[in-house]
Amino acid sequence: MPRSLLPWLLVLQRLGIALLTLVIVSFAVFFATELLPGDVAQILLGQAATPEAVAGLREAMGLNEPALQRFLGWLIGMVVGGDMGTSYVNQMEVAELVSGRLGNSLRLAGVTTLVSVPIALALGIGAAMWRGSIFDRAVSVLTISVISVPEFMVATLAVLIFAVWLGWLPALSYGANVDSITAMLKAYAMPVITLSFVVSAQMIRMTRAAVIDTINTPYVEMALLKGASRSRMVLRHALPNALGPIANAVALSLSYLVGGVIIVETIFNYPGVAKLMVDAVSTRDLPLIQSCAMIFCVSYLALITIADMVAILSNPRLRK
Amino acid sequence: MTKLPTNWTGRDDAMVEHMIRRGASRRELLKMLMASGVAAAAGGSVLLRASTALAATPVMGGSMRAAGWSSSTADTLDPAKASLSTDYVRCCSFYSRLTFLDEAGLVQMELADTIETDDAQTWQVRLKPGVLFHDGKTLNAEDVVYSLKRHLDEGVGSKANSLAKQMTEISKVDDLTVKIVLESPNADLPTILSLHHFMIIADGTTDFRTANGTGAFVCEVFEPGVRSVAVRNPNYFKGQGPYLDSFEFIAIPDNNARVNALLSGDIQLAAAINPRSMRMLEGQPSVQASVTTAGNYTNLNIRLDMEPGARADFVEGMKYLVNREAIQQSVLRGLAEIGNDQPVPPANRYHNPNLAPRAYDPEKARFHFEKSGLLGTEIPMVASEAAGSSIDMAMVVQQAGAEVGMNLKVERVPSDGYWSNYWLQSPVHFGNINPRPTPDILFSLLYASDAPWNESHYKSERFDQMMVEARGSLDEEKRTAIYWEMQEMVANEAGTIIPTYISNVDGISSRLHGLRPNPLGGMMGYAFAEHVWMDA
């Protein structure tokens, strides 16, 4: 086999594992959902859930087949035709329910990524370059404090200051009514700032650690001894080798942005998929739960796989 | 000049305004104010302030955004399935009912022109002519028959199934007349038809992705779990209202976020705000509070069929031990009305005003505890976040108990599973009951011998007979007399201590007018949209 194909083979192998993971996760989510007390008919009827009423509603909703059979039907439809099914709760196509909100989530995640990744990388690399300096210490203290403050606190404080006291920004962020650039900037400002706080702190620390790790290796020391400047030493010699771990840290932080932003979605009333998933679980809406879980899983796997690919392709030992 | 006590706050203003709207007389109000330490002269000016707030002329146009507290993909435009305030608000703006309850709790006609009966068992409903659905169809008897019959079909999953079951025949007489025959006489049918679930939809409707009703607003956007946008119905049959061009309804589950959105002007109405947030509203000229005491309550239940509640003296002692004023003032921060241990609230027209709440009397309590032989025995009281404010109430009772040598222990349990594992089960526990419009519904749900939610396991044959008698009677005076006596029976004989009726507080923008309390719940019984207007 030609040596140049090896990295691509590794990439292909990663994709195969990713697919297998999806199926396993789907089963795990199904069994976890089955453990929850009550089914969709009981939840929908609430206090009015007499046994006859529940039986009647189950019959009408077509829930009398065993759950496993319904799940397998959904899985086959998903794998074969990409059909996400119909929500039990409101009879709408899951694809229709998900599409708008996924768009919102991706938009929020995208803007946050554009803001936070460059800042985090610059700060992390800077801190590593000038390790031990005032700048490094300031960044470290700042990131530690940002990690320690929960996001609902950041979000609520931001709303109090910028929306209630100063009146500069709206307290709510809608996906829908952003008709001009200024309106969009205003609507996204607070959620993006809050989320950037949460995700950047991790990225900064991981970047700093990864770069420092490579700076400590003999070959970078060699570069320094040969007379390379400090910045050339870090950017040209150390950074490419630190890229793998950095990419993984970035991917981990970003994967949080799709499914884990429930607090920010709640406080700013932003209609994203995290809230959709919570709704789905609380109403035991199996097709919607599964579809959301798949979306989170795919986005997570996609990010991790990209990070792995970056690591593989940037590894000089595999590149040759 | 207004001379108010130094601790007078906007919350007190709101309470006074609420009492006036409920129809309290000037004399009653002054008595109430004097009791809380307001001098007569100052009391007069408070009343003046509150009454001017009520009088104003509606302005047409504008749009508003209101926020409830819960929303999910289970949001529905199907009135039969409506289960939360969010659904009720939407249903009220898109559909109409045959009847509705006004501020005084009296039945008014909406789509119905008249509802008549001779024996409270066979009813004739005559509809208003020429009412148009949003799609242009004219309302007729078939729509009403279809809308009501749906509740009997278990496949629909109606929340009102158990109430609807008593309608054994629902049939069309002519284009504008419907006949309803009940299983047994029930004079409350017009009130039952005013419940949100009995909104009228067009014959044959099965698709609820949008709403086709006869209501004041037309549904433009409906995204479950996100928002709805409603625009004015130009053909609205009432001739007056709605005043708004459009209104948007969303939900912000987090209380602080909801209050913040109101303060920043993003929304003009924040429903059901926590009394603890009232401080944030006070001193803000741009917002105010609208208080409704519809009859929601958190109560202390002592099961009469097991120890310690089987000893009548223990129950009697507990009734004297509960310090209602302390609960009203410190636990609920003044946003409540004192209760007299029975479920029919002051806003209900059958409320018995002669039944005075039991006064806090530690000496009498101690006497009864001693007689019961339980003084000094440790008795657990089960409380949980699930029953709102119950933990704080339990602390007040525990404290009072400690002072007379009664060893009550607050047993705090998690919310999850509270209603199935502790409520109705534990010997001494807290419950929480939402307002219901008629004494009959309350009594048959909570106090009849076979009541599904008989919290204290109260059993009285005489009570059951009186309930059936009042239900079938068309004689208002007689019904009132029976219901008054039943309230006394519940207060004196049952083991449910109802210390306060808890007020619902909606935060509203000062630009919003026309909001009045309603016995069906907060936000004007969820029907505020067609009645409110915005300052230009």
C-alpha cells in the first residue's frame, strides 16, 4: 500500500467508528427513555389520566405496539430514508419541528465560535509564549474565575446590567426578528458573550498547556539554541505539534454549544434544540428524543472526528 | 396629600385595587385598612388612588408581547387538550365559548344567546346568529355539537372528559339550537360551559396546526414551544374589542428572566411572578402589579381515618395553632387573603362571608392537644416544594407548636413524585389546589365521601346529600343557603386547614390598561388579550 494513503485510511476508519457509535447511542437513549416513569398518553392527560382515558388515547395515538418495535421502525426509517418520524405529542413532522430550531442553534454556535476561538487561541498561545509573565498570570486568574462562575449567573447579571439598567440590549433573543445587522448584533450580543465566557476558558487553558508541553521538548529547545526568535520558536516549531491536542480541546468546547446551552436558551428565551430535547424528554416523545439525541451525537462526533483528522493530518510522522 | 404608613408599598396598593374590583364596599375596605394600621384619612386617599387607576377609555391599535411561565412542544391549539396557562391564553384569543364568567363570577353569554332549562337536566342552548369563523364559515348548531361531543371520545384525550361525561345527549334541534341532556340535574351547566376546554371549534376540525375559531384574534403564527402571533379579527362578533392590532405570546419559564424582560420593556406582561420579585417592581414607574386572588391555595391536610387525625382534639388543636396572619404576612408577603378552612374563595359568589377564619389561639390549641393526649409526641408534617410555599408554612406551624409544647416535625420531601407518593397518603401533609369555578366541582372533587381527591378522608352522608340537592336546584337562594352550610361543615368537620387563598401576581407595563381580575385565574382568567389596550 502506498504510504501516502495511510492517513486517509485512518480517517475512513474513524468515520466507520462514528457510524457504529451513532447506532449504539440510539439504543442507549431508547433504553434510558424506557426507564422513565409514565408514557406520552399519561403525561398528556396529567391529572385527568384515568385508566380508560389513557387506554383510549394510547389506542388513538397508535402506541399499542411494543415500544421496541416502534423504536426499530423509527431506526429503520431513519437509516433507510432519513425519515425522522412524526412527533407523538403534536403530530408534526419531527424534521419540521427540528429544522428551524437547529438553524437557530447552529447560528448561535457559529457566531460564538467565530468570536471565542480566535480570542481563546490568541490568549492561550500568548500565555504560553510569555509563561510566568504578568500577562500569563492575568489570563490564568481570569480564566479560572470565569470557569468558576456558573453561566446562569453571568447571563442574569448581563441582563440586569445591559437590558434592565442601561437599556442598551434586549433582554430576550429571538431567532426570528433580526431584520437588520444592528438588530442581529443586539439580539446575539448577550447570549454570545455568555457562551464565549464558558467555552473560551477551557480552550485557553488547554491551548496554553499543550503549547507549553511542546516548548519543553528537546527539539524546540534546539531551535532556540540555534538562534530562532521566541515567536518563531513557538509559532513555527512548537505550535504545529501542539495542534492535535488544541483541536481536541476546541472540539470538546464547541460540541457543548449545540446541545448543552439549555440555560442560555432558557434565560434569553432563544428557541434552540437543547430546549426542544428537554421538552421531548418531559413528554416522553420518543421520535423527537431520538432525533435530538442523534443531532447532538452527530455534531459531537463530527467535531471530534474533524479534530482527530486535524491531529492525524498535522502529525509530521503520518504526513510523510 | 397622601399620608401612608412608612411601610406602605406598591404591593398594598395592588391588594386594595384588587379588593375594590372584587366588589368590596368602601366600609369593608376601610375596616381592612384600619386593621392593618392605616389611619382613616390616609385610607380614603388610598382608595381614591386605586379607583382612578380603574377608570379610563380604551385606545385602539398597537401591539403587545406577553410572557407566560411554561411552554413546550406539547403546546396545543386544541381546546380539549389545553392543559396550561399558555394553552388557555391562546385558546381564549382564537376561540370563543358558549358562556364566560365575569369578574363577579357570574355567568355571561358569549356565543350562546340564551341557555334555558326547566328541570336543570334538559337544556336548550340558543346561539347568536351571524357569528363568523376566521375562515368565513357561519357558526351553527353542528359546530357546537361537534365541539362538545369530542370530549366524550377517549381518542381525543380531552382534559374535560370527566366533566363532559354527564352530558348524555348533545343534539341539534335547528340551525341555531342545541339540546343538552344531563345524566342527572346540574344547575351549574352554564358555568361548566365557560371552562377553557369547552371552546367552540368548527365542525369536523381535526388539524390543530392553526386555529379556526370565532375569537377576537386570528392565528397568524403558531410554533409549539416557541411563540404564537395573533392579529385582530376584523369580523369579531362582540362589536367591541379587541383593541390591539396584534399580540404575541411566548413563555419565559425562569422567574427572574421574565421579570427582567418586563423591566427592560421587551414584554408588556409577565404572568405569575414570584412574590419575592415584587421588590424589583416597586419604585419602577414603568411597571406595576396586577393582583388576582382566584382561589388557589396550599393547605395542611390531616387524615381523619388514621392516627393522629383520628383524635378529633388533635385536628381541633391544629386549627387553632395555624397562625393565618403570620402565613399571609411573612410567608406570602401580604399577597394572599386569609382563608377559613373551606375551598370556596371570597371571589366566588357562593362564598360564605359569615364564616370567620379561626383565630390563632395557642392556649386553646394547647388545651385540645392535651386532651388528645398527644402533647409532646413527635408528629411529622410532610411538606415539599411541589406544594407551593408549604415548607415555609410548615415552619410557621412548627414554631407555634414548639411554643405550646407540641412536637411537630417538618419532613421535607422532593417534588418529584410528591403527588403520587405523599399527597393523600401521609397522615399529616400539605396539598395545593387550583381554583375551580363552582362549589359543586370543588366539593365533589375534594370532600364528597367518594371524592377522588378527598384529602382528609372526610366522610359525611348528610354532606353528600346536600351536594346532590344543591346541584340539581335552580333556586339560587336555596343553593346559596346549602353551599353556605356545606362550607361551615367543611371548615368545622374536615381535616383540611386552608390558611390562605394565595394571590396570583401578574407584572404589567404601565402602558397596558384594562386588565381586571377574574375568578378563572390570573391574566383575567387567561382572556386578557381582547380586553386590554396600550397607551399610544
